[in-house]
Amino acid sequence: MIGVYLYGDEREHRSTDGAAPGGVAMSSKSALAQRLAIVAGFEDPNVSLEQYRTPPELAAHLVHTADLQGDIEDRTIVDLGCGTGMLALGAALRGPTQVVGLDIDPAPLATARDNERKVASATEVEWVRGDATQVPLGPDGPTTVIMNPPFGAQSGNEHADRAFLETASEIADVSYSIHNAGSDAFVESFAADNGGEVTHAFRAEFELPHQYDHHTEEQRTVDAEVFRIEWSG
Ligand code: SAH
């Protein structure tokens, strides 16, 4: 279960395993989450790359919000650090012009291809192996980046999310990114310094299954924040 909180007046607090109050839009968000539940995660996660699968409810919330903002239709969607494809496939199910999923590790990309077959999305996804911090792509036309980058929590990987944001600022006119809680000051100042503006932010908390040896608890709660940034550069 995840709780989703929006900042400011629009605050909502909803457990996403129950039906949201009213509305076609909300039921289509839960339908998206249900579709994404079959997306398999990392078979053999690599701790130094901070690999974990975004929960389907959070992915559906992010993609649905982007769709309502007009950031999916008629656009190229790039998922930086796509892993096994959760966010890329969520976007592909909403039928954008094209979707690219990029990851540095070939193992999850193979799982992503299998996941694409299972999800049977409207738009095909191009899976690309590459380093998201080296600006490997130059998509034409309106481009939305969606990403759950490494938080930079592992030593040797500090500020990994900054490098991913840098790439977003160069290839996209809008991005949605998931960061660990408490990143708002960093994200807002990074955006301001790079021709961007944070237009929306919401918090999400979710449980990660026990997956790495250095996690002592059986489950770990992650407090995350999602930011929508418009880039003018
Ligand atoms: N987006 C997926 C996976 C998130 S985990 C999901 O939401 O489920 C972070 C991902 O970033 C991992 O798949 C990891 O392999 C990838 N990654 C880490 N460093 C990278 C880099 N420099 N370039 C591209 N991908 C990277």
C-alpha cells in the first residue's frame, strides 16, 4: 500500500489499494496500476546501481498525473534508468508517439522486453542500453522524461540523481522524477539553476521488500517525493 500526498490545497490522502472516490479518471488510474502489477522486478538486483522496481500504484499515479497534464499524448517519453520497465510501460499503455527505456545494465532490459510482451501496450518501447548521465539521446519533438533514478544513497554513487536531472534538463521540456524525501530544496535549486521550474510535487511512501543484505528489516519504508519540472532550455 502506498499513501499519496499532494502539497498545498490539493492535498489528498488516499490508500491506493481501495477505490478512489468517484470519477472515470480515477478508475482508469487503478486500472493502469492493475495492468502494471504483472511487470516483473529485478531478478538479481545490483546494489551499487540501486535497483528496485517502482510499485505499480506509484508508477500509475505518476503516469496518470502526467497524462492529465498533457505530458504523454503526442510526445516522446524517455525513461532514464528504466530497469525492468515499470514507468516506460506505464507510459506506453497511454499511447504516446514513442517510448524509449534506457538502462546501463542489460539484465533488467531483458526482463523489460518480457514485461512488454505481458503488458501488451499500445505503443512499442525501444529498449536501449546506455549511461543516462552521458546524454545518450537527442529526441526530436516534444519530450517528457519519466524516471526513478538512483537516489545516490550508496557510497560512490552520491548525487546520482543530480546527473540524471542534468540529462533530463538537456533532452526534455518536462520531466517527472522520483527522489527520496527531503530532496525538495535540492531539486528546486537545481531546477532554478538549469532553466527549470518545479510546477508540481507530491509525496509517496511505499514498502520495499527485503532485497539487499544491508537492509536488516524484513521490509523498508521509503519516503519519496515526485517532482514535475518544466525545462525551458
Ligand atoms: N525505473 C525503474 C528502475 C528504478 S531503479 C523502475 O521504476 O522500476 C534505478 C535504475 O537505474 C536501475 O535499473 C539501474 O540499473 C539504473 N541505473 C543506475 N545508474 C545508471 C546510469 N548511469 N545510466 C542508466 N541507468 C542507470
